[in-house]
Amino acid sequence: MNILKILTPKRSLGNFGERAACKYLKKNGYKILERNYVAFNKEIDVIAARDGVTAFIEVKTRTDGVENPNEQRPASAVTPEKQRGIITAAKCYLGFNRPDTRARLDVIEVLVKNGGKRRRVVEIKHLKGAFNLNTAHRRK
């Protein structure tokens, strides 16, 4: 069973954030190449391109006012282990699809407000070059 097809409240919020991130990227001149790309059991939320750069993007969505005291920003949830997984999948994607492109590893933070049955985006923050091979190999 594909875990991405099980629609838990957390997954629903994540899907909402990924859609908002894709809208943001398109509005800012990016072309969406892939969503939920999987290689070697590692997933990349969004792969997008602009100006000759392929961006591999992890989207982290949080609900405004529901703070985890151990997490400073949503991007802090992109652990070195998660970074290594994204890098592994990104290398695979580049090797098969875009071997001659420059690559960048980004995080997009999406802050959402729940208003009853409706969600709305409060803030989107695009952290370009948020991590690299060096940060991915640091141990906690």
C-alpha cells in the first residue's frame, strides 16, 4: 500500500501545503517537473526548474498557533537523515532526466491558519539552498 494514498489529517495538511507551494513556485516563474517523486524509497515533494537550475524541494507545512516547542521553524524538521534521502533521490532524478543541469536543495515552509472547515495560507517562506551534502552528513 502506498503511504501517500492514506489520507490522515497530517497528510491532508501536507497535501494542502504542497499545493500551496506549487502555486507559489509557478507564480514566481518555476516550472513544476514532478510532485512526490520517489527513488530508492526516498521521496522528494516537488521538483521544479527555473533559469537553468533544478530545485529539489521539501515542503514543510505547519498550522499557525500549533507550535512544537522543540521545533524552531518548520525547516528544522528536515533532519540530516531526511536530507540524505532527498539527495539520494535527487541524484537518481538528475542521472535519468537532467544530467547537465545545476541543482539546488530547497525547503519551503508553509504556515496555515485553520478557519473552521477552511484552511488558508498565512505565510510561505522559500529557503533556497537550505541544505547540501555537508549539512546532510552532520550527526545530531
